[in-house]
Amino acid sequence: MKFKLIALAFGLTLGFIAIELFSLGFFALTQGGLFYSAERTAPGLDGPAVAPGEEAEQRLHPYFGFVRVETPTRDVNNHGFAAAPHDYPFVKKHEDQVLIGVFGGSVAAGFIRNGQEQLVQRLQQHPAFQDKEIILLSFAQGGFKQPQQLLALSYYLTTGQELDMVINLDGFNEVALSSRNHTFGMDISMPSSDHIMPLVNLIDQSTLTSEGIEALASITRSKAQLERISARAANARLASTWFLWQQILRIQSASLGRKQVAFQELAAGDTGHSKMAIYPPREDLPGADLYEQIATEWADASILMHALLQSRGIPYYHFLQPNQYVSQKPFSLEEQGTALTEDHPYRAGAELGYPALLAQEQRLVQNGVDFHSALAIFDDESSTLYSDDCCHFNALGNEILADFIADTILSSESE
């Protein structure tokens, strides 16, 4: 019996060591660094769009539709932009500072967080940027889509914000969110229904049905549970414990995502008499015509951004962001589980909409826009690059994107 107990203890110890080593490897692969010495923070709970039920974390903006409110898991500046360490207006402190405004949705905001260092390092290798302090100013917001980028640019230029260059990284939100607007009875030019309707419901509760109230309550409970799980993951002392909490977090996040999608697809109450002006579709467009109209408005907005900036001598670079649902990238089994969901509510918009966006390339270029599609930049990368099943990239994905953007800018500077 004593020998059996010793053998059992030995087997359990070996099993624990194996699990711990596996968890250490998983942490190094997905987070970078050694678990025990790495600085760990609670994983953010932001989805591809502002989650219904999070209306307390955003506020109405009279020009942009919505901006964010600072929370324990999200820092914003004085104008409600995430990933923006500088308050606006930002004034140059010396002439060697180069201000680059970045516009777009959550992918652009994520790029500023995780790709900024790589972009700055690459640019500073060029004589035009040597000895310059390059500062990225974020005008990107989760859920923004044209014409919100155009409106933000117009506003900040009007109020005197100085910019030396502008990068616009977009495309996915236009096709994924504008098509949902059309589905749920809002004009495609209106701010994303997934984002604006929770605020409309909050201001005018006649637009919120009883089913919506129940769904919001369930979402609120799930978010509180996720916050607790996230905190426990951040405070884990062992890699195996961290790995376990991560798996629980992934399962619960998927459950929350399903609840959010279900809420978004509930029919709203009467918005026709709401105090918020939410315009209905101008016409009922069939599939191909819908995406052609979305793409036309997207290109028109970019052409107008170029015209505004050209009149001030400010270079403008427009990039179409990559997306996994219209990609030739080789996906590992692990990345397939993370990045691809067959029935994702944004998938059809990406698959049907990206060809329409690409069809606008010639018109963009003919109107002077320095436009570049980044759709294929991940095609030869077998490493995991996508961090979720919507559209966002991990640190390596953002570094690859930064290299592509830097190559484009430096090529233009060398001409």
C-alpha cells in the first residue's frame, strides 16, 4: 500500500509538472515571455463592437455618434478615444515632433496599441524621419465606420489640431456593420446599430422592448462574472491555474457573445418617434446593390478626407484592413478555433462586402487617394495572428501590419 501511495503521488507530481510545462509553453506562445516574470493584467473584455449592455461605458457625441468612457479595463483620453495617451488638442512642444493621426475602428485602435512601436522604429530608419519624435494620435474608435472618420477629421482640423500625416485603416466595419444597419432598419450611413441603439434605448426607453430589458439584465450578470474570472486569471500564481482560468474565460466570453448577438437581433421598439434621430434606409437594396452602395459611400468619404488634407499639404494614406473571412492565410487548428466562426454575425458582411470595396480601388486612386489593400499581407504567415473571431490581430499581426504601412509610407517618401 505504501508503495502504491508513493507511486500515485509520483504520478500526480509528474502530471502536474507536465501540465505546468504545457501551460508555460502556451503562455509564452500566446502572451510572450516567461509566465512567472511577465507582468500580467486582467484580460480586456472588449468585443469587436461595444457590447449591448455596456452603454454606461460609452457616451453620445453630437458629431461622431459615440465615444468611450474610461473604465477599469479601458483607458481613454479627454475626448473619449481609447489607445490615446495624449489629450486633445495636442500641441507640438518642438518642431522635431511629427504628428500622425490614425483613423478607423477598433482594429486601428488596436494597431496604435500594439503596432505603434514597430511603425515608429521603421519610419525613423528613413532620413526623412531621423531624429524626429513621431507621435501617433488616435482618432480611432471601436465601431467607427465612414463617415465617422471623415467627420472626426473635419472636426479636429476645424478646431485647430495640427497633423503632419494621416493614416486611415478601415473597411471591415463599413461592410460588417453598415449591412447590419440595413437589416435592422437603419440607414447605412448612420452610426452602427450595434453601438448606437443601446444609447438610444438608455435615453428613450420607449425603444426598448421587454425582451430587450431581460436580455440586458442577463448580459450585465454575465459581464460581472467575466470581470471576476478575468481578475482571477490575472492574479494566478501558477501557469496551469492561469491556463484553466483562460479556458473558463474563453467559454464564458463565447456565451456572452451569443447573448450580445441575440440582443442586437431583437427588434427595437418604435424609433420613428424617438427623441434620437435614427434615419431608416433610403431604399430597400438587394444584396449586391447594398454592398455596392456601402462601398461607394466608403470611397466617397475617403476621397473627401484626401481633399481636406491635400488642401493643407498633409499626406494621407488609406489602408484596407485584412480580415480572416476573406483571407488566403494558412490557419493552424489553434487559430481556426480562435479566429473562425461559421455563423459569426459579421462574416457574411465581410465575405460579400470586401469584393465591393476592392472594386472601388481604381476610383480611389484616380481621385488622388494613396490607397493600399493590406488584405493579402498575412497570406504567407502560418503563425497565429488573429486574436478573436471578428477582425482583431495579436501583437505579431500588428507588427506585420506596421511593416506594411511603414514600407508604403517610406516608398512614397523616397519618390
